[in-house]
Amino acid sequence: MGRAILVCLLAAPLLAQDLKIENLRLMESEQGLPKKEATVVPGENLVLVFDVKGLKRDGISMTFTLSFDLVDPAGGAAAHWESEEARVVDLFSGSTQPGSVRYSFPAEAMRGAYTAKVTVEDAATRGIATASVPVTVAEPRLSVVNAGLSADAAGQTPRGRVLAEREVAYVGFFIAGLKTDEGKARFQQDLVILDEAGSVVGWEPNAVDTELVMHAPVAAVQNRLALTRVGRYQVKVVVRDMNADGAKVEHVFPIEVVASPK
């Protein structure tokens, strides 16, 4: 099965209250936009973000475990992953712990309806909180999935959608549903930058043909991005499948560029 990556909760102290998970939602990426549909395709990352309330503090720290379960329609365990017991040290004030889970659906994932469940256990009280959302594994269609920004070219450090002027970031995404010819995909991809008026102010890499031997059900793409002017922009990803007569798909998400610190 696929591989789940559990992202530890960020440190923020909590008031005494019942342990609970709130606001569990599906996202395009850790710092991306909410998914419009609770649907994934084989090879796509399922990204869940949520808030935790009620972990018991021991001085300046809290200890917990975090687990993820993918439940099939019959109630069986399609996947399970859990973290080691983790201790969070915190010196600040607050009442909510944000957390996230990322699960990579394997190529052989069965199509159909599933339930994605997140569980947090407080090591101090042995209190347990769970929350779940439905998710459907669908047949691949030409689409851009898991789009988001990262601070490094390898896409290992998720980045928020507010950048400083001239700051270098990387736009990463997967292309699902590409048609293959003898195991090879051939596509063009543009990264078009639009200003608030909808005018094109930049693009990368300007529809260069790419031929790729497909070892996975999705093609991973990473583009460098750096904008020199302060403002609000739309990043439009345009993909054309050249093995399917240039069939096209677009995906748009907003970013903001602010003045660099003096």
C-alpha cells in the first residue's frame, strides 16, 4: 500500500478541555488550497489538515501519538500508520494545535469510496480523539493535483502562498491521467502568472515538450518562481497531453508578493 507521512503537531499550549479534533479537511497540499472535491486518483497524495484541542500540559510540554487509518467500504483497514510517541515543548500561549497527515495512494489502489480517519491520543491522560472524512479513489483523468509551493527544488519544505519580492520559491504539482505510448508520456506545461487585472505578467517554461518514461501513475513537475513586484497574482498551471491530441487542463491558485524586509 501507500506510504503515510504524519506531520507532528505544531507547538501551541492548550487550555484544560476535552480532547478533540476539529476542522478536519482535505487539501491540495500542506500549504495549498482546500480540494474542491473529496476525490483522489492513484499516485496522488491525500493531504489532511486539522486542529487539536485539549492536550494536557506537563509544564511546558505535551506528549501524544498521531495515527491515520484508511477504511474501505466494508469497514476493513486498507491502510494504517501511526507515529512514535512525541513530546512537544512550547513556550507560547494559545489553545489550538494545528496538524496534518499526508498519505500517498499507491498505483494499485482500488477504486471506490473510503473513510480517512485521524486519531490523536494524549499520553498523559490516555484520552483519544478521532475525526474522519469520506474520500473517493477515482479513475485517473487528465488533471493537475497536489499543487503548492515549496522552499526547495526537491519539494520537501512546504511554503505558504505569501512571498517576498525576488524570493525564489518552487511550484510543484503532479499530472494525473496522462496517456502513454509504449510507456512514455509526452506533454507540455506552462506556468502562467496573471496580475489582478488578469493580464499575463510572466510564464515558465513556455510550453516546452517533455517526454517521460512513466514509472508512477502521475508525473511530478517542479518549476522555479520569483516575482520582483509587490502585488496579488494568480498562478495558472496549463498542461497539454501531446499523446492525446493536445488535450488541455488548467489549475489556478493565488499568491501574494510583499515587500522584502529592510
